[in-house]
Amino acid sequence: MTTGRAYLDWNASAPLLPQARAAMLAAMEVAGNPSSIHAEGRAARAIVEQARAEVAALVGGDPDGVVFTSGATEAANALLQHQDAHDRVFFAGEDHPPQGPAIFLEIEHACVLGALMGPSTGTGGLLPMRVRASGLIELAELESAFELWVKLGVEVRRPRIVAQLANNETGIIQDIPAIAAAAHAKGGYLICDAVQGPGKLTIDMTTHGADAIFLSAHKFGGPKGVGAIVFNGAARLQNPLVKGGGQERGNRGGTENVIGIAGMGAAAKAVREAGDPSETMRQLHDHFEKELKRIAPDVHVVGRNSPRLANTSCFAIPGILAEQALIALDLDGIALSSGSACSSGKVKASHVLKAMGEHDFVRAGALRLSIGPTTTLDDIEKCLMSLERLVKRRKAAA
Ligand code: PLP
């Protein structure tokens, strides 16, 4: 057994890439404000614009559509919080901002749910979409949801759909192109939480079809506390969440976080240049789940038959509680997660597993292993050994 720790919680936060670190150190030396016109200011501006181009390139977007934020949570709030009776997103060429119900997946991340639920839900109303036991939505239900809304007498003008690309807890991937097509067929638009995408699968906004996506740098090797909205086409924020000096082309006030943005841009470049890492991760992941089944034949793997990220395994072993397992694993030098680690410091019941109708034992015992391109077989073996000890202890206690 190796002495180092095995960090297997990449969906919570990925280790900082050396390229991001180097870019941030270089950015720290630049004194200027990106809004200043002198040479120092222009140097800071160049860093921000370089990063903007890299973030756009990572997702096949247009640099003009990139708005830097303090992370995905701010991006979700900027896009989804209603302002009076209107949505915040505005499509150029329209004289009115769009208005209508927000249809969202009930398994969205807390930042999306929180942004939609308050402080004002607007006049359009909210409609949560059920997921099946597979963790996926039924497209036909989405289509009939629009009709139901009209029958209820709600005026539907450009309804918005909010759908995540991949779930942070289970890794289950939604069919975003199909959801985007359904939204567009009704004259609506799609906002997609693509946070768990970069570094795990390729995103191409032109084929995915979402009208806006949002990202968080620390999920793909950038620093924590910086993220971005990427608009596809002409949509913009008509009423910015963070008002101020008109930075980010009027979409987000405040002096840009030049250091964080530099790190995000460098991470985006590194991830794009590294190409699709899913094959290597898939091998480790499949090995893990195969061996886990050998150690604990009664293990339940969430979303086993659904399209899943190559890096994520959410599982529960009957008789082993998540909290106990996390402590034992941590003592053995293994960092795993349970529930949604980035929304709480402690283990709490998962709304995602509940929505999928998972059994009580799964909800009480679900653990999440999430790996990255630098995870080794040794890390996986170390985790399996620790889990095997837990299973033996469970047997002994029975
Ligand atoms: N969306 C998803 C799917 C996430 O996994 C997370 C964080 O775990 C977020 C949004 C929020 O990201 P941040 O905390 O960086 O704002």
C-alpha cells in the first residue's frame, strides 16, 4: 500500500493544473486594472481576453459570449433569478425580455434550485421535471409540460428550460441536444449547467444547442471561485445580477478577477489540448465497479445502465452508512464523497437519489467516487482495499 493519499473526489473539486498555477503566478505580477488604458491596464486586459478566448474554445463557443463570474453559483443566479416579472436573459433583437415558466430538472444542483426559487419566482411559474429511475427525463413529458402550462391558462412566451449536462452526484448525462431541440420547437430556450462537463467529455455548443451554458473553473483544474457563462448567439443579460461599472460588456460589474480568470483560461487550454480523457478514466472506473461487485456482491450502483460520465461511480453497500464509510476511508487516506459535497460540509440526504426513487439503504449509504486523468490504478486499489475492510467489518458485526 502506498503512503500518499488517494484523492477520488474530482467532481467536488479537481486538483489545480500546473498550467493554471503558472498563469496565475504570472498574472499576480501585473499591476494594472483591465479597464485602465495605460500599458499596465492593457496587460491585464490582454490576460482576461486571452482567457476568454480559451474558455470559448473549450466549449466551441464565441469569445464575445463569455461572461466571467465568481463561479457557477453566481452564473446560475445571474441567468435564472427573476427580476420583477421578467427573466434576466435577453435575446438581442427582441423588444421585450422573454417571460414564461421555467421548466427545470428536479435533480438540478442546489445553485440552480436556489436561483430559481428566490428571491422572486417571477410570474411565469416553475415546473419541475421528474426524472425516471434511470436518472433521465422523458422527453415526451417535457413536450407535454408545455401544453399543460397553456391549458392551465399561463401565458407562455419563450419558456425557458434549465437542464444539467451531467449530474455531479451520479454522473448521469442528459440528452442536451434533444432537450434543446424540444425547447426551441416551442420558441423557448435552454440554459444548461455544464459544470461537470469539461475535463470529462467534449462540449461543443454549436451541436449541443443550449442557448447559454455555465462553467466552474475548479471542476476542471482551474482555481476555485471563478466561473463563466457562455452564451450561444445573441442572448445577453438584460438586467445583470452584479451591477456596477459596466465590466464584462455590461453583463457583470466589478473589476475582473484577473488572477482567477488567468487560471481558468490556462486550465481551459490545457484541458482542450489534452483531448478526451474518458477512455483512460473509463478503464479505471470499470475496473473499480467490477472489483467492487466482487468485494460486495450486493452493492448497488446508481444509474448503472444510464449514460454516465466516465469518471463517476455512485454506489451503496447495504449495511454500510455513508458517514461511517467516509470517516473510515478518510482515515485510510482516501478522499471520497457522499451526497453533494459542494453544497454542504456534512452528509445530508440527496434530493437526486430521492428523485430517482432509490431505496432507503441507497440514500443512507451512497458514496461517490469521482476520478480524473491523473488518477492511478494504485489509487483505485487503495480505495477497494479500504472498502473491503469495511465489508468484512460489516460481516463480523452481523
Ligand atoms: N453545478 C454543478 C453540477 C456542480 O457540481 C457544482 C459544484 O459542485 C455547481 C454547479 C456549483 O459550482 P460552484 O460551487 O463552483 O459555484
